[in-house]
Amino acid sequence: MNRADLEEMQADLALQLKRAERLSAEDLAREIRRIGFWCMRCGDCCRGEENSVVVFPFEIREIVALAGEGWLEVAEPPLEGEWDIGGNFHTLEWRLRKEDRDCRYYSEEGCKIYEARPLLCQTYPFYLEDGRLDWSECRGLGGEIGFEASQKLAELLKRRQIVEIKEAIELVRRYEDFERGDSSPHGKCVVHDSEGEHKIEWSEIPGALGRRLRQSQKW
């Protein structure tokens, strides 16, 4: 991706941000009430192979402070990415750590980091797609939701959209492209986010993902 592509992306994100800032939380709340939602505390959104929670650096720090854990105990790099000519694996953003198929903070008694849960979790099952309200499959859809609850959820959705765009703007601004190549036993995992590049040794990445990343190296 050349500099012109990055500048075009930044310009597009700036327009998206202006549209997001003009979103009406009242209109979103009205639409949420029409659809209906009531969290059933079933935990389905916290469990399963397909569930993946994107977390931004400021959210990771809030969880670190609450849980008293290290960064890589809270978050992990996603498996999707590309290799550079030096054998480093490049990927974008962070995901909340999982144990086997489930979020490691899930318990039958409830979320262990509820007070610091990411915006994605706070707004589930709803999300905004180009400013339009959309939703994921959830048992609670169609349930009764009151005015205040719908308004709070709508404001969180608007905030989430703005945060996601701002994080993307900073990621693109700090992103340095690289020449593609093959994996190497001397390479590292490089996570690009809104704060720049984070270089991590393979041995530092715990759990199943660390094993999968190491196994994916072709050497």
C-alpha cells in the first residue's frame, strides 16, 4: 500500500467520522425500541469459535488495570496477517484473549471484567454499518427495552462508531508499509494499531494462538 493509497484512506475515514458525529442517538434509540432487545445473560456472545472481540489499546489498559494482568494476558494478535521480507508476521489491532473456544473472562456467574468490558461487548448485538443500525444473531432480540436503556445503548453505539473510526485514522497515519516475504525462525509478530507498531517475540504470545502462529511458520 503506497502513500497515495494511505492518504486516500485517511480522507475517506475523515468523511466517515463527520457522518458518525452527526448521527442522531434519538433516531437510533427509536430504531432499537422498534426491534426490541433484552439481554438474557445466556453467554452465547462470549462463547464459541467464531466469536472474536476487537479491543483497542485504551480498552486493553482499562482491563489490565481492573484485572491486574499483563497486556498479553488480556489481548492477543489475530491470526490473519502477512509476512514481510525479514520473516516478521504483520497483523492489525488486538483481540480479547480466549481460552479454547471461549472468552477467558466468561464465567457462568457473569463477565469477570464487566466494569471494563470493551465497547463491542457493551453494544452487542447491535452495530453500525455505514451509519445504519444492524445486528448479530442473539436470543434477546425482540425483547422489551425501555426508553432510558435504548437511549443509553444508542449513545454507546454512536460512541463506538466514532472511536472505531478515530482508531482507524490513527492506525493509517502511523502505518508503515513493508515488502512482503516468507516466514522465518528469526521473525517477530508485529501488531499495527493506533499507537504504531508493537513487536512481539513468538515465545511471548501465550495460549492456543501462540501455538497456531508458531505452527503456521513455514520453516
